[in-house]
Amino acid sequence: MILSRSQALRGELAVPGDKSISHRSVMFGALANGLTEADHFLTGADCLSTIACFRQMGIEIEQQEDTVRIHGKGLHGLTRPQAILDVGNSGTTTRLLSGILAGQTFDSVLTGDDSIRKRPMKRIMTPLTQMGADIRSAGGTGCAPLEIHGSRLRGIHYLSPVASAQVKSCVLLAGLYADGPTSVTEPAISRNHSELMLRYFGADVRCSGATATIAPEPTLNGQKINVPGDISSAAYFLAAALLVPGSEILLRNVGINPTRDGILRVCQAMGAQIDLINVDSDGAEPCADLLVRASSLHGTTVEGAIIPTLIDELPVIAVLASFADGTTVIRDAAELKVKESDRIAVVTENLRRMGADVEPTDDGMVIHGGKPLHGAVIDPHLDHRIAMSFAVAALAADGETTIQDADCVRISYPEFYEDLARLQG
């Protein structure tokens, strides 16, 4: 994909459905009794991997455009897959599904692409083993493929060393099959989609501070789910509108869950003009329309408890910081090293190719903004969020930018480039 400096972005856009909520609608719908219908479902590759895995375990799932209908069979209705479960590139599928599989009466094997087979799975293997699960890394590396022998599980109180929604959700889902309550305490509160949606389906989930507790063996019932727009996908257009002079765009029906809205808080701290209108807090997940106008930005510090609320948006925040006046410091974000790529290294490498002044650190980066950026050849390392972040950078840089392997955006946003072109007129 070749991109260059853009004219003002104008118009309205409804970004695809939230990836986290789309995954969970399939998983929880499969474990519920009766029909679950999810509208505005994200049909990116990751969520399609989740659908494929549950179909292999006997769940009927219908797809019609962005509506998905899941015919659930109850908490104990899954059947042994006849082949290895392939999660593709999806860390969410791998970790959450492992929690579900740990409590089944059958054995299973999970694997995925080259990236997944390098991502750390000890972070879920440790608590699952404490619960009595029999889960092993087939290669002994602590990574997929994972061999899971269904076991009787016991409830535990797990003190997680990382604030990770995937780890927390994995343990809570295993807790559905435990012999008593299961709790997870995190160092900071990570996104809470699992807690909200499990409660919506009928589970007994209670939260106190950074601790979430689930009671075992609930009766889950199918639900109607309207998936809000994914704030992680909206972030790229939000950033583009802030950077390209004269821009004004309206992003419709974006999820603004307070455990996910850190990007909005950071942008506003940098001087961004972002207005929330038509705020709707009646459903399980709050949402709003975001009116974004081009703004003069300044540096800030991003650290501490806000990090779990914007971990996926840090690459595009780094792009914003490169164009902002002053210095931006990102710290407490070592988790970036174990995403689809080492995002600290890859963001630094590509920003430097464009002429930015950026220094990597062990847990983030320091960006001295305000230097003019120029076009470059960008290697996203097959990471969808890197590709989209540097597509945004290209719109405000001099000359042409070439993004290699640009179709990796299909993981989460198949129509990204088309939607970007539409806002460019």
C-alpha cells in the first residue's frame, strides 16, 4: 500500500464491531442455552478463527453479513473436536478458549500461525495448573501448540502479575467449571468485557476494586447483543483527523467502556478536540459518537493504571506524539513486547525510518516530537496495528510511504484502507 500526504478528512464513519466483544459473543453464546444473536459483529480474521473453533466443537453458527447467530448448547454442550483447533493469529481465542477447554471432559490441542506460536502462554498455564488443569506446551517453550486434557477444576484466588484481560478472562472462564468461586486480582484493572457480558448472560460475577470473582456452574441463557464500534479501530481515524489540517470527522457508535477509553483521555491531555455526543449508557457496554477535529498537539506522559486501558492503541499514540510539540514518555508498557510483534522495537524502527526522534526503553519509549516526518518503506512485521498506525503517519508526512504486507490489517479491520479513502474523498 502506497500512501502520501492527505487533504482534509471529512465525513462520517461507523467502524467495525468491537473485536473483544465479538469474540466473547461467540464463546459465551456457545456456552449458553438457546440462541444468541450478535449484530455489527466484526468479521475480521481473528473473530472468524473463534467461530471456526466452536464449529469444530459442535456449535451451529450462522453468518449473514455482520449478523452472527450462535445456537448454544449450554455449559456442558461442547463436543470433542475431531482435529487440532487452529486459532490463526488470535491471542484472545487462544487464551480464553484454553480456560474453557481446561474444564471439559475431552482432550484438545490448540495451535495457530507463526506469531501465535511465539506468544507467551505460561501466563495462562500457571493459573490453570493451580486450578488442577492439565495443560502443556507441546514444544516445551511455554507457547502454542497447547495440549489440554480436560480435568476437574478447583476454585482459586489468583494474584495475576500482569493486568491482562486475556489472563483474567481465561481464569474466570475456567472458573465456570470449578468446584467453588474463582477470583482474579490484577495490579491494575484491565478491560472488563468478560465480566460485563458473563453477567449479562446470567453468570454470578462480582467485582471489587481490581478483583473479579465468578461463581461456578451458572445457567447461561442466549442473548441479543449489539456490538459497539471498536475503539481500537476508531483510534486510527481519530488520530488521522487530529493530524491532518482542516479535518473533521464523526465516528458513529464507538464503545467508550472506561476500561478501554484511555486513548480518549491521552488525546485530550495532548490538546485534542474530541467531543462525545449521543452518549448511550443503557446497554451492557456504553457507547457514543465521537466528533474529532484537527488539533495542535503537545507531549504528555502515559504511564501507570491507564496503560491497560490503551495497550493496543500505544502504537498510534506514538505516531501522534511524533507530530506533537515537546516530549512524550510512554512507560509501564513492557506488555508491548509480547503482542503480535515486539511493538516497542517495531514502532521505534519504523518511526526512525520516517525521521522521528524516538528512543526505546525497557517498558516503552521516549518520543521527542515536532520534527517533520518523511515517507519511508514501513515493515509492520505482519502486525495489523502497526500497519494501520503508519498509514496514519503517512497522511501527515512528506512524500510517499510504502507499507509492506499491508493486507495484515484483515486481522481486525478488512475494510480499513477503503474507509480511509472514503474520508479522503
